[in-house]
Amino acid sequence: MTGKRRDSGLVKAMPLLLPAYAWLTLAIFLPLSAMVYFSLLTSMSPSGQSATLTLGNYATFFSDPLYATLLVRSLELGLIVTLVCVLIGFPAAYVLAKIFKGRAREAIFLLVILPFWSNSLVRVFSWSMVLREGGILDTALNAILPFKVTFDLMYSYPAVIIGLVHSYLPYMVLTCYLSLQAIDDALIEAARSLGASRFTTLRRVIAPLALPGVLAGSALIFIPVVGSFMEPRILGGHGGTLYGTVIEDQFTAVYNWPLGAALSFILLAVVLVILLVSAPVLRKAA
Amino acid sequence: MARVEVQNVSLTFGVHKAVDDVSIAFEDGGFYALLGPSGSGKTTLLRMIAGFEFPDTGSIRIDGEAVENVPVNKRRIGMVFQNYALFPNMSVADNVAFGLEVRGEKGETLRREVADALDLVQLGALAKRRPHQLSGGQRQRVALARAIVTKPRVLLLDEPLSALDKALRTDMQVELKRIQREVGVTTIFVTHDQEEALSISDRIGILKDGRIVQEGAPEEIYDRPASEFAATFLGEANILSGTAENGRLRLDNGLAIDLPPEGGTVAGDFRCAIRPERVHLSALPDAATAGGQLQGVVKRRSFSGSLSTYVVDCGGKEIKSVVQRGGGTAIEIGRPVELRWNRDDLVMLPAA
């Protein structure tokens, strides 16, 4: 009985599901399969010379330690940016969800999602104006401080972190906001009435209940940051050479698409392994 | 366990006076109900005693200690919330243990106290369950165990039974009363349900528009309401208004009734209340032979199991009478009746 009903439900749901799945198939699986194919070619030349299939591109990753070093650097960057986003985003989301109400909440929300409204390239370039020597931050600091400071963060690792945090912080604020907002205020009051300080309430009640939001935000940030190339290239200069910029080089500068594709799949595999390994741990924590 | 004393407490939200110069004392070990319609300030008063809100003026003392500026976690109170507010990420036992752990208790003492509290609410068998695996009544018991396990000085309950269905609510009222007696903690119970307030508490405070309009034992308030609001909010009442002179009350429709003995000296505009169950009816062959306090004609009647409610038209004024259904036959609609009551059952209300 129930099985039959579920079947007919699925049939009825098909018109609703089909557009999304058709789009996903076209937009993700086709290009992805094409990239799998590219990554196995010896070369791709516009002249149409015949290329043969090989695993050599994948072997390149292991033969040159530079790639592994860059991958570790990128994973490190992903961790740092995610951590900074948690530290900045969670308190902001808490204030938005639990302290501000009505108009004030809407206004602050607008500020949080404002980065989404501007073009990402414009955003990154505007940071370069702020961070460089003689830039907005440098001038402002020297105007306030009585002594002379030279402030030049441009083309440095911190600049990359600042730019990436700016780009990805809204994800953390939004996911944390959603899980914090779902926590009944009475739970917080109950903990307080039982003698818990604000900090104990945060640690024992709020944080465990908000953990799914923090994790969702972390996944949304960590994965793209590990593969990021625009912020490292523009804000990081020479120090900004990372795994993502190397992949980009293969596609846009060196025109070695097979190697670029192979490096991308290695990144994908590493990220998937990290998610799979951490899943049981996180599930236990949640 | 302690005496709670609220003195001249006021709290204003914006322009709305939520609590307006309230003074009330809750004696040690007593079971108090704060009763009032929504917006009467009863919950705000409770939240000020708890420490979630702080009064603009006035003082709150628990066990003689002024607490109006003490935060909630330092007041040593226990609170049960309307939706129970059990921590969904913890088991039943962990919920109950929370308040003890926060105080630094651990090991065998902690385990024993949690087990004792769960036994008290008869939920020892469900200690390992999660809140979402419990029924409404069971959650209610866990919330109660969690609130009393820390041995609070005062137990505060914010409409704790309103989410339960009627049969379960009656059971829980009895249960709550038993547990309160066993623990002996001063208990303050907020409700908008007058029957609940009457059946469960030792004393009732009635609130309206942020003020206490009457405070006393349930029987006292029911039998001697101090205002028309108290008379009609707590149970049903016939309100008789008119002009008093020489110990009689001339109603607005021209009929007159005797006032109680103490009403001999009043004069001018005046109101009295009488409970429907104190109005006795007897059917008359015809209107001419009528005696009693008032005469009228049965206009409507309804049955609710063991009781019959009659609405009698007395010269345009409708008076309700509730009678126990005995063996006798019911009085038909349209039949002339006489209404009798004991003069002492008539409650004189102050001029509005």
C-alpha cells in the first residue's frame, strides 16, 4: 500500500525534480566527464594531433614535490580562513539571531550580505587599494597615530586571508544564523535558571545546537578556499602561489589542460577524503 | 525554600506599564497561583521574580535577601517553562543533571540525586531517553524534576500545563500538588485557567492591567470577590446593578431586591454579584402567586451532565441559575418561576 503510494508520489514529483536534475546533469556531470577525459590525454593541441590516453598527468603530481607542498599550503589556508570566519561570523550571527529584532536585524543583515551584491573582482581590487603602502589603511593609520608607521600588507599572505575572509564570511554568518535562530530562547533561559553562567550556557547548550550550522558554513568555505586562485593572485603577489593558482596557470597561461584537469581531480579527491574522514567524528560531536 | 516578598514593583516596556506598583508576599512552602487574562502582567511578574526581567522600581526579596539586581543564575530558583524547554541535545538524565553539574557536583552524589528526582516524578525508567522520544506529560515531569533537583529556594511555573490536553492536565494538577507537598518548596504558578488556579493553589493573586486586584485563599476569593472583574473572571456571576436605599436595591429595570444585612447603610448607585449556583428556582402555576426575591420566565436552558443551567428573564434582566440535576423534572422554557437566594450569598461590589 505505502509502497504503491510512494511510487505514484514519485511519478507526480517528477515534473518538479526533472528541471533541477536535468540542469545538474548538463552543468556538472557533462563538463566533469569531459575534464576526466582531458586529464587522461597526453596533450591537447589545437592542431588536432592525435593524443593518446595516459596516467602521466597524475604521475606528475607525485614526481614533483612542489605540487604536494602547494596543496598542503592551500589546505592550510582553507583551515585558517574557515577558522577566522567561525571566530568572526559566529558572534555576529548570534547577535543577529538572538539580540537584534525587527528593523535593526534587517539592516545588519543587509550589511552582511552586501559582499554578494558586488562583483568579486571589484571586491578584490578594492582591497588592494586599502592594503597597499600609501593606500587607504596606511593613510588613515598615519593620520590617527602620532608616530610614523609603514603599513603595507599588499602582496602578502595576510592580504590573501583578509580578501578570502571578506568573500566567504557571509556564508558562515548565514548558516550560523539559521541554526542559532532555530534555538528556542526558552532553552537559554532554562540553562540560566539552572545556575549556568553565560559562558556555560554557550558551551553546553548553544554551541552544540548550533554546530550543524557551523559545520555547514565551514564546508561551504573550506572547499572553495582550497581551490581559490583569484584572491591569492591579485592580493598575494609572488607569495600567493597556491594550488589553485597553479591549476589556473595550466588552463590560462601554459595551456596544459590535461595537467590542470588532473591536478583538479587530485584536489577533489583530497577534499572528499577529508570530508569522509571527518564525517563520523562530526556526526558524533553533533 | 523561602519566603518571597515583592514590594511596590513596577516595570514599563516602552509606554506599556506591564507591572504597575505590585506588592505581594509568598509565604514559605505555599502554593500560589497568579491568575489573570493575557496581558495582565502575571508572566512579567514571574519573570522578575526569576531574574529574567529587572524592575524599574521596587524591591524583590527571597528569604530576606534583596535580589532585584541579582542575575537569574545566582538567584537559586527553579523554573518550569510553558514549552518545557528541555535540552534536545541531552538525555533525560543529563537534562536533570545539568543544574547540579553547573554547581560542580559530580560522581555518585550527582547520580543519586538525579535518580531520586526522576523517581519523584515517576520517570526513573526513561532516564536514557531523549526529550523528543517522550510524550507531553513525560516532558512536563522531566522539566519539573530538572527544576527541583537543585533544591531551589522558590519554584516558578509559567503556564506549565497549558500545552496538555484536558484529561492529562487534570492528572498533572494532582501530581504537581503531590510533588510540591513532598518537596515543600514555595511555588508560584502562572495561569490564565481559573479552574486550574482554584483546584491547585493555596492562595490566588488575580492580576489585571499590571495590578493585583485581589489576593486570598481560593474559597475566599470565590465567595467574596472584591470587584466585578474578580467576580466574573473567577467563575461565573450575575451582576445586579441599581440604586440602593433603605436596605433594598432597586434594579435598573424597576424591580427591587433585599440587600445583605451589612448593606443597610448604603445609598446611591450600587452593584451586587450572585453566583449562578446560589440562585434557586421553583416553578409556579402562574405569575400571580409568585414570591421569592425575584420572579421571571425561563428563557433558555442547557444541560451539561450533572448540572442544568437556566437563563431566567426577570423584567428584561437575564439571570443565570445553575442547579444540580436531581430526580425531579426539568422546568420547561416559558414557565413562570420564582428565584430565591440566601441574602448572605449576595456579594456587594465596590462602586466601579
